[in-house]
Amino acid sequence: MSSQIQNLQKQLAQLRQEASVQRIPVSQAIEEILKYTSQHAQDDALVVGVNQSDNPFRDQKNCIIL
């Protein structure tokens, strides 16, 4: 019985915590994400690419065996 009460108290604490989370409308979240991505696009390697001299994964020169 006491373990059941403890479980219910944990669930209640979790629900209270979830209820206290500040929420924003999806439209506002999307605007903020778009603003952030446009401000940081110049630093994103997936958008601007990686300089070949700085790329540690570039193809190494082939070894030619005579």
C-alpha cells in the first residue's frame, strides 16, 4: 500500500513539474528557429561547405606503386 502511495506521489510531482513548464505557440517557436538558423547559417558547415585544406576527412593522395 505504501509503495502505491509513493508511486502516486512521484506521478503527482511529475505532473506538477510538467504543468509548470512555460509553453509558447508553435508559430512563435518556428519564427525563433528560422531566425536562429538564418543568423547562424554562415557558421554551418552543412550550408557553406568545408574548406578542403581544413577538412580532416578529405581524400588522401593516392599511393602509386610502380
